[in-house]
Amino acid sequence: MARGGRNRRKSVGYQQQQDDDTRNDDNTTAAPRRNETGPPARSLAAKEKAKDLTSYLRSVGEVLKLGEASSGEPLADVTANLPMIAAVLEELKGQEGLLLQDQTGSKHLQRLVRFLKNNNLGEELVDLCSRLLEKTDMYYDQYGSHVVQEAVACLVAQLDNEQVWSMLKTLVKYIIENFSDMVWDACATHIIRSLALTLAGYVQPSTSSNKKKKKKQQQQNAAASGRDTALTLPSHKLEKGAPTYCSKLIAKLCGCLDSVETGDESQQQQQLSELCEHPSSSVTIQLLATVGSPSEGVFKSILGDADSIRRLMSSGPGSRSLEVFIARCATEQPTVFHSGVMGFVKDLGGEEMDNLYEGGFGLYVLQAIISSVREPPHLHELLSKEGLIESLVAKAATSPPHLATLQKLCEACAHVNEHYKLFADRFFGALGIKGSEAFPRAWGVMLSLSPTQSTLPRAPLSSGACILASTLLLRFPARRVQPLVSGFGPQILADAKKSEEESSVIGYCTDRAGGRLIESLIDDSNSPIQQGQRMQFIRALVKHDGLIEKLATQPSAGSWVLAKMWESSIADAAVRKTMAERLVKIEEDIKEKNMVLWKRLGLHEFKVANEEWEEKMQKQSQARELFDDILNLDTSTAGSKKTDKKRTADEQSDGEDEEEKNDEEADK
């Protein structure tokens, strides 16, 4: 949760604009927020003392290696330095405030806090942090707030300490009493975030480490989405979890959202919207809604009114906040989700839908709504919106947000396990694949997401298009994706039989996105492609000179494709023998680059005990044929066994057909 550089000017917090009717009122005086005054100015003597302390900490830091130990592993010889550490803490006692307001001094103090935490010096850490948290004026300082934020984050390792419980309880009480001041302030709001993460048991990285990497990642995220106020949770949590008192304190923090300002319901709604829209407070509100459980009133204030949703959709921070609240509302307040969010979707039409199709922040909110859908009627409402799927398909090839929204609609059908036909008909219809005469070009259109593209595109493929194709292929009933099933032979299989220079499919095998697609095509357990065609496809790939050798030595994509080819060719011992004979020649290279694949293929066993290996392969092949016979499946013409999810999807699809038939009879 690091914020800006330390050289920036001091933030004065967010100033709410006054309405036109009160802006010119001479009798209206706004009470200054605490963060506008900030900590008291330092005297010249205090500045000189801070310089001396900073110089002292710098020299001590060189001995203790604070810079290294503050962001890395514990020092092996830290025990020998305990007397020096105790002397440093004693020297700083009562003078921390001088360092907190100093740019350089605060950096060294921050490193000292992290040093104590990383070296498991719990008693010293708690003692120092207790003194830092008492400096409430520093919560609003551009330098001091960094140190306090670091101190709160480091206390996650000491949550079982009774003194820490008392400290955090006092801090929560202060935040509740001064929430309006802290949440608007660009510095103090980070302390609220750090506290919420600590209480939730998250192990936060140092705010001073890897700054260049963090800044670059933030710039990339902002450039990709146009929104730089995304909530990113730390990747690690306490293994044993946080103590029970932490959840109670989080609940108290979330209670601040119920009483942002005193006033009626409309004023509370206005205040919450402003908090969600402002860059400094937006992430804090998102975090509280994520780790805590906001009340029904908070959800209603943000999602219960269509005008509020429209307002938040128009800005980056607001749309981010909407996504978080929509995701939580679907599980915690389904009634508000049905009446508020789905009511908003139902009322969308005309110009509003056209603006939504054009892109912007609204598409991200739509993705959150789709991901949160759990009820078939809600999904039907989305899929039935006029022009929605058609507009997404039209821009999917050039707009990642449109493609991502289309993917989520497809995944929602599989998740809800209904309305496969409605999505598939509109999707393939938008791509111009209507009637069996269009099936032979279905894969070219699917992978390029262009109705005019009849041939297979060259690698590299769009990862989004490949994910969409795999979802349709593996999670939809076979009858709903008949264009892809019927188009496999005329396009994919036929292309694999061409020379390596002419074939596009050969390039897919070594492409990250294309490799995943090939895996789904030959998946022995889920793919709706006929078993006979899958084996022809595998044989066609094996016939290419040097291809499987190239796949075996490419860990990123090719080795996964080869492993799936090996797994799916269990019914054909001859193919496996051919592959093994070629791969054993480069066994050492495979063993060096991909030990897991080498073990999986059993090349050593093939080399030292060839007869036993062949006998083992024959038994596996016969067992597979016998198993297929038991299931009454012809391996030359039919797909393999279905998983429970696939079988359920087929049954649900049968139900859709029956409903459609009944509707037609009723119309007649």
C-alpha cells in the first residue's frame, strides 16, 4: 500500500466542493480538518537534533545491516548485537517524534522497525511500536505516516501478545473517533489500510522495499486498465490465522461506514459515494468491504439506487469500489443484489447500453456483475439484453475488456449450469456461423474472433480467444458447440497434416495460448471431439520430423502439449512406442531441462527394459479398450467417458431442449 515519493509536497487532504447555493454564503465557515493543520512545525533546535539522531542511526545501521535485514532473511549473528540494539532503542526513547518528521530519519526508523520484526525481536518491536502509535499527529505527516504504517504492519507477527491487543484496540478507537479526518487524508488513510490487513492476518511487505518494481507494476496496471486505484491484497497470510479479537476489531472498523457523517440516509449515501470516488479513500473503502462485513445499509447506500451506480461507474476509483461491493453483495446480501444491481441491469436500455458497449469503466462493473451471478434468472436477464453479446463479439478482437466480458458470460453459463443454448446461439450467430455449411471455417473465425476470417490464424494466438474456445469446448454440452466439434476435422486436423511451413497448428504447439488450446482439444476426459479424430490428430503431430523433440525441450508450453499427447494416446501403444524411440535419443537433454516430463514418459524404463515396457503399454491399451467396451463406447467413433460436470451440463441442455419444444407447442 505504498504511496507516492517522499519528496512530494504535504497533502492537505480532500476538500469537498460546496454547492452553488452555499459557496457564496459569508456566514458559512468550514472547520479545518485535522490533516490541514498537521503536526506542529519543528524548531531549529529540533531539526539539528533530528540530524544528529539520523547520523547516529545511519552509523548503527551500517553495523547492523539494517538495509539488508529490513527486507530479507533474519541475520545469523543478531544475538551478538542484542546489546547494541537495546542501546539504540534506549537512545531513541522519547525522541521518535523528531525522526518521524524528518525525511531521511524516518527512512532509517522505518528500517529499524522492519529489522526487529524480521529478526523475531518481539519484545523490542512491541516496545518501539507502542511509542510510535502514541504519536497521533504523525498519522497525517507525509514522512511519519510511513513509519506508523510500517509499525502496524509488523505487529502481525505479535497478535497473540496482550500488549499488542491493547495497542490495536486503542488505535481502532482513535480511528473510529477520527474516521472522517483520516479516511480523506492521503497519508492517514494508509494507516487504516495497514491496520485492516494486520487484523485480517495478512503479512505485508515492507513499504520501502522494491519501490522501483512496485512503481513499474502500478504504471503497467494503470496503463492496462486506466484505473490506478485497484485493491491488491498481500499474497501471504498467517498460517494459524488471526486471533478471535481481530475479527471483532475489524467489525468495529467496518462500522465506520455506517456513520460516515451524521445525517439522514441521503446524506450518508452522498458521503459513501464521495468516499468511493476519491483516489485516496477508495482503496480504503474497498479493503474494509473485503476483509470485513459491511451492513445491509451500506450495501443499499451504494448499490440500492441506480443513480448511485451510474455515478460511480463514471470514474476509475468509483468503478473499482463498485466491483468490490457487487462481489460481496452477491454472497452476503442477495436481496440487495437482486433488487439493486439486477434492477439496474434490467432498466438499462437505449443510449445507456450503447455507451456501455463503447467501453470505459462500465465494462469492468459489468464483468463484476456477471462473475457474481448465481441464479439462472439473473443470467437470463444478462444474456437477453439486446445487442450485448453482438457488441462484445464485434470488439473482442481489438479490445481486451470486451473479450474479458465475453469470457465471463461464457463462464457464467458453465457456473450456473444453464442457458447454454441462449449464449451459444447468439455467440456463433454474431460470428456469422449459421448452418452446417459454415462449420468448416468455425475454428478460423473462433480464434480470430472475426466473421471474415476463414483460415486459421498464425501463432501467437490471442490468449483470451483460446480461453474462450477451451471453455466452450470443455464445459459446454457437445450439441451446443457443434460448429467447433464438426469443424475440427476440416480445419484443425487437416491443417495438422500439412507441412510444417504451411501448417498453423504446428505453431500452436509451442505457443503459450495455443498450447493450452491443443491440450483441451486432445483432452481424453472432457473433450467432445471424437476419439478417432483425436488419435488421428496426435498421429499427424508425431509424424512431423523434429516436432516432439522440440516440444520435449520447451518447458514453457511444448512439454505440456507433449505430456497431454502421451496421456491421451494410451489406447494406441504403437504411437507411444514411436514417440519413445525418438525421445530416448535426446534423453539427457530432456532430463536436464524437464525432469518431471522425463519421469512421466518413462524413458529410462524404455531404454533398459524394452520388452517389459512394451508389455506394460499393451496392457494399458487393452485395459482402455475393455473399459470403453464396458461403457458401450466405440473408440473409433465416439468420445471418451464424461465427467460429472459434463454429464450434468448435457442433462441440463436436454432440459433446455424440452422447454423450447414445449414453448413451440404452446405457441402453435
